[in-house]
Amino acid sequence: MSKNVSIDWSSLSFSYTKTDLRYVSIWKDGKWDEGKLTEDNMITISEASTAIHYGQQCFEGLKAYRTPNGDVQLFRPDENAKRMIQSCNRVMMPEVPVEKFIDACMQVVKANLHWVPPYGTGATLYLRPYVIGIGHNLGVKSAPEFMFGVFAVPVGPYFKGGMAPVNFTIADMDRAAPHGTGAAKVGGNYAGSMLPNYEAKKRGFADCIYLDPATHTKIEEVGAANFFGITSDGKFVTPISPSILPSITKYSLMHLAKEYLKLSVEERDCYIDNLDEFTEAGACGTAAVITPIGGIEYKGQLHVFHSETEVGPVTKKLYDTLVGIQFGEIDAPKGWIYKVE
Ligand SMILES: Cc1ncc(COP(=O)(O)O)c(C=O)c1O
């Protein structure tokens, strides 16, 4: 696509578009090479790569935002870098150092600046860093070589025409095992979530909620997002579990709830039998931003929180604060914003 082609930014969806340049670096003989930008969006790897057969891979997701004065900024890329190190460790891949990760993201955004949607469209440039095991290997063991890549795709706002609540159902399948890979951002967790997601959508729900795999009594994840609830006495509550992916958006909201909205914050068990304790509920993540939860279907009953059509007041305030910071309208806590210069 040429630099002059005009895009209808406001009608972008969360889908793939080939942008100009992407970053690739190879790990071989114990170290990462310098890495380079390439126009080629296809990867040629050994048919015996561990990424293909044994799911030895991980990925990240973060966004570049255009601010009112036209600047471009990243939101907490250091946190994504640190989480990718955790994921790499869990599936025996070499760590990508934090500086290398941030440098790669910066290079990709700078090389695709005209793909960063204009301020006010609600659209952003989504970055997808990943590490995959490559090279010839047959047995179940760590790969001889690895590839670290980052590509960028302009994506639309999650909420078409405003922030509207959606309903979820409880999955009867698990996305993670009690001591498995749930806390790592590895592909296998997502392959396992495709069928329950498909089943939930077929029944008219936005996605499904996963309960803890050991007892099936506590809320863990809302599709590919974390859960939060607001209690009638104004507490921000979110589940804690070793099989939840630690959401950067969730930890950011915990800080904003406490410091900006002056709410008390609790990270603790959220029992599916005790949904009455919440007057509002939401799903949060980089792609979802904040999705208000209208209701949750459990054992044939739909439990409605604030409303199936209206966004609750605390959820709205959290959304406005988070998005305001990400787009540079509200002062961010120190160290959260990385300007692309
Ligand atoms: C399973 C899962 N949970 C939660 C999240 C939200 O995490 P974050 O806020 O870091 O995007 C994501 C998305 O990355 C996810 O895939």
C-alpha cells in the first residue's frame, strides 16, 4: 500500500493489514543478532520447527497512540517486555532483553508512522511482538534457534459506536491447568480457547468466562481479558490466581482506581456464586480496553450487573481515565508513557 492511500480509520476493525516494515532478529549460537527491518511479511522456517509442532512460542500485544498534538506514544511497553521474558522462561526460550524489545517496537512504529491512525478516530497501531522456536528439531526439546519479530497493524476501536455492555457465558472447558501455562502468553492457551469461544458466540454471547481449573468456583479470565467488579461500597475487585494472564491493563486500572478515583482496590477470589456482590463488572485488556459486562449466564440464569444496555458510572470513569492517559489527554503516572521520537 502506498503512503498516499487514504484509509477510513473510523471503520477499521481488529484484523490484519500488511504495513510497510516489520522487525526480525534471530537467536543462534547463544545470542540474538542485531535485528533488522524487512518488507517481507512471510516467514520461511524448518518444517520441523518446535513452534509448529510443540507450541514453543509466545507473543505480546501493545498499542501506539496518536495524541492531540500529533505525537505518537506507547503505553507501558516495558511491562510487555517483562511479561514476554516470563513467557519465554516458561517455555524454555531465550529472553529478549527489555531494551531490545522496546527498541524493536520503536523501530517498527517509526518505520510505519503514517499507519498510526489520527487522533480522534479511536483507532490505534497495534504491535504484535513474538518469539518462535525454529530450526530443525524432531524430539520434544527446546529449539536450536529462535526468531523474535514485531509487526504493526492499524486496528479500530473495540466499541463500534460507543462503549456498550455485552453478555458472557461460563465456559465448561478450561483454558489453562492449575499449574500449567495460564500465566504465560503462549499460543497453546489460545488454541484451547477457540472452541469454547466459538460455542459461546454461536449462542449469542460475546465470549466465555473461564473459572479456576482446580475447583470451577472462581472467575479467572473473560475470554482474552481480565475480570474486574465494582462492589456496592465502591471497591475495585479483581481475581488473583497463578493461572490468570497478568493483564497490564488490569494492573494499570488498579493503580488508577486507587490514585485517580480514590477507590479501595482488592485482588482476591471472585466466586461465581457470589456475583451479587458486584454492582458493575467489566473485562479489561489491550484489545478490549474496558468492555462493560452486561450480564453473565451461569447454570441457565443470566445475572445482570448494572444494566444490559447502559455503562455503569465507575466503569465509565475508569474507561475515560485509562483512555485519556493512553491518548495523552490526561497526565500519566511517571514512567507509563514512552514517546516515539
Ligand atoms: C488471556 C488474556 N488475558 C488478559 C489479557 C489482557 O492483558 P493486557 O491488559 O496486558 O493486554 C490478554 C491480552 O493480552 C489475554 O490474552
